Amino acid sequence: MRPDDWQLTDDPHEFRERAGGFLGSRPALHTVLLTVLDALCSRGRHLYSDEVPLFGVLRDGDGRIGAAFLHTPPFPLHLSPVGAEGIEALVARLVGVGHPLAGVSGEDGTAAGLAASWQRQTGTAIRLTQRQRLYELGELSVPRPSPEGRARVAGPGDRELLMRWYDAFKDAVGQSAGQGAGPWADARIAQGGVTLWETPGGEPVSMAGVTPESAGQVRVAPVYTPEHLRGRGYAGAVTAQVSRAAVSGGAAHVLLFTDLANPTSNALYQRIGYRRVRDFAVWGFGD
């Protein structure tokens, strides 16, 4: 396998033409690629930063696509599952065109393989920064007892709250980069993409977002409850509500990621009815 077997572009629409069918063939495993690509195509390729993104597909001798990646700096490159030869060829291709990486995310073995190859070919230090688990909803089970209150879809009057909670969520997971809280809140409000749980007195106490449907899949993200309100069942209730709504809306795959270092959230989502699909990892490069 040669480095040139990886075909590169900086145009998300061109990437969609090349890779759309491949990504849609395994929508659960390709959930990040699908949702990020849709966002870039609809809202512009500089959605996440002023840096130009990069996309690539791996073609075999018959022209069939066997893997794909997207890179929206400053985030790690996100790569679909691919074997060792494809990984070595990709790293050689990126090094050859002088494209820097701060890290990689993807299915556990794929991400580890690319990180190791990057270290061998560049001499850069690598470190495992997060282990994740991808879950898919099976049979929904609403947690009991349910907390008092109700769920409602966030509207324009909730914009300031969503912005605060989005920034707090990013701080909690250690994410400093990405789109600003204002644009994120505006986009989610426009699509009805955030649900709040509020007390009987009308106080919002938790939120759960959901990505737009793509290739039959949606992903629940983010889920956030202010620290002083945790442990009362709010996150489980609002997650169950957005999950039910996604199924009612026709989604064939309802997905979410968890941090494997957080046993509380992993146990919660399994009680709701989510089942493990595959483990993922994020690796950082450099000191």
C-alpha cells in the first residue's frame, strides 16, 4: 500500500461526494465523521477554527474506499477503522505533505496504531489522553424513580443558559478548542437540538443535546448537569427523554460516547438501555 493511495482534499463537499456512501455503510462506527462532515458542509469549513481542515479517503486497486479521515485543527485527526498498512501509508502521506497533527482519535486499535506510527516516523512523543466507549440504544428503559419535573426543548429564551452550560461542559471534559458557545447555542436552538429538564417550579437543572440525523444515526451530546445538582436523577431523565424523541423521530441508531474513566455515567447509560458498540481512544502528540 502506497502513501498516494490516500487521496486528500480540503473541501468538505468533495469529501462527501467521495466518502458519503462508505461512511453511511457503517453509520454507528462513523458517527463522528458523519456529524462533523454535515456540520462543515452546512455551516462552513472554518466552523471549528480559522485553520483549513483536511480530509482523506483510502482507495484500493479497484477504486473502492476502505477508510476515511477528517482533521479539523486544533482537534485530533479522526480516523475510521483501518489496518496497519493503511495506517503506515497515511502517516507517510501526511508527513510527506508536511501536515502537522496534535493527536488522533478513533477506534481503540486504529488510534493506537496511528499514534505508534506517528512516533516512529516523526520521533514525536505520544500519550494516551482518554479512553472512550461508544454505546448504541437498545430497548429504552426510563430510570425509576423519575425526578420531579418535566422535559422541554430549549428555545431562544434559554440561549444565555445554554452558553454558560456549554462552556462549563467543555471545562469539565478539558476541551478548550472548538466553536464558541454562542454559535453552538444558536445552531442547537434552531434545530431543536437541546432538551432541558426543569423542576416543577420551572428551574432548568440538566440538559442533553442531540446531533442532527445523518445516515440514520444521531448522537446524544452533550449531557450536562451543574455539579451542585448532580446525583438527583436529572441527567438520566433528560437523556432518556432525548433518546425516546430520537427513536420517535425515525433514527435507526441512537448513539453516545462516554469517558471510560467515569464509571457513574457508564452505569447510568447502561441502565437506560445503551449497549456497548466499540471502544475508542484519543492520543495526544508532543510534550
